[in-house]
Amino acid sequence: MSTFILETKDLTKCYKKIVAVNQVNMHIRQGDIYGFVGKNGAGKTTLIRVITGVAEKTSGFYYLFGETNPKNFVKSRAKMAAVVENPAIYLNSDAYDNLKSQCVLLGITEKADDAIATVMEKVGLTSLLQNRKLIAKNYSMGMKQRLGIAMALISNPELLVLDEPTNGLDPEGIKSMRLLLQKINHEDGVTILISSHILSELSKLATTYGFIDKGRLIEEISAEELDRRSQKGVILTIKDTAKVPEILRTLGITSYELIPTGVRIFGEIKITEVIVAFGTAGIVVSNIHEQNQDLEEYFINLIGGK
């Protein structure tokens, strides 16, 4: 049985000759805010459609809450809610009627009004319960996104899947969305899978990242490890690293790591002093690269600078 809330193994989805998702192995733990990063057309939405049951996989496997038998996924999916692309709301109805309809669909009959009031307060839309004349087509984009999340949360899911929830939002709306998702995660313990192209905001939110390019998941990494890799410093390209630890020790440098292309040294250093020490030991430095990258730069470098 899987130890993850969501796990995929070689998950693949093809549309005729197009491989939209290519042997993806994804791992999401309870309590994660999993930032799903990729360019438009990389396969993010397709993968989300497969795991939410909107689309059928071509091959491979995926497990929900440890359930490995697809015949039992209906029960597992009851613990999951999703907002894929645009929120599915009735534009000619108000917020209350939208949520009431959702309750009927989900079979929530007892204390439905209490559940609606609670979830509307959670997403910051309580005022709409007092203004029943304002219908959804006249809501701002931010209000529509929040209502869509409210409709997803009405079932008290353990896993919330969001596909580009900040699309069309202004900077204030993006910040409000981030604070809302952090609140849901921290206070209610909801695990969140979120795809977004606004990487500056995602970097303030995610605890784990999955990077997808051309249908392949090319890396999964924790936020802590990404922060460590992105620390300010320099990368020195050298062929032989055997003598490096001793040289750096004599220079009083303790924060570094050996990498396939040479050595990465963290923090402020006297680069000339390091190069001279390497030269004295017969080590030729063929390239020096300063490192101080954010999430966007890390992703661009990861996919080959495209």
C-alpha cells in the first residue's frame, strides 16, 4: 500500500500520436502544498484530469489515499475535490444557490446551511450570503475563484487539486488567494496540489515542487532543498575534486558541496583567493558561475534554459 496521499507510477496519457503525460512518477504526502510547475502545454492539466477521473489514463498507475484498485477509486475520490481550469459555477445563480446545488449533488442534507455559512466564512465571502441579489456572472474574477474553492471545500476534502487558481487575478487577488490556501493547509490540514505559472507566488506557498516538461516529470524537490540549492554563492567548474575539501578547509570555507561539474561554494567568499589556492594545487578552474537564483531561474535552468 502506498505511503502517499497521491502517487503515480509511469502514468501516461496519449491523445492519438501525442504523448501529453509521459511515464510520470509523482509523490504527494499528507500536509504538502505541492507546486506543480511547467510551461503551457507541458502536461499539467492533462495529469490533473487523469487523477480526478475526467480523463482515462493510457498506461501506468496512480494511487489515491493508498487505494491501488481503480474499482474503489470512487470512495477515494470522495476525499478529494478539484477546481480544474475555470470554476464550475452557475453564473445566473448567487453564491448560496451555487453552494446549495453542490450540497444536493454531494448528498449533504443535514445542516447544509451551516456548512455553507462555514465555508463562505473560510473563503472570505460571507457578505454574499447577505446580498442574494448579486448573481455570479457579476462577481469579480477573484470572487468567482473563491466561490469555486468554496464549492470544492464544502465536502471537507483531504486533498484539494487546483489548476491555475490565480488566472486572471490582479496582484491583490493573487496575494489573497495565497493567504487563503495557506490558511486551508495550516488550519484544516488540507493537502493541496496546485499548478501555477506565477512562480514568484508559488515560491511563497509550496512545500514541495514537481517540475514537468514535455509530459515528463523531470524533478521533485522539497522547498528546503530548493532553498539550499539556490543559496547565494559560486559554482567552480573543475575536472578533479579530490583535493578540494582539504584546500577549502585551509581557507576556512566549510559551506560547500561537490557536484558532477566541480564544486558549489555557498555564501560570500574571496574568489581570487580560492582560484589561487586551486592553481597552486594544480587544479584548473575552467568556469566560474555566480549563483543566486529564484524559482523561475531554477526552472529555466532545469529545462535547459529555454
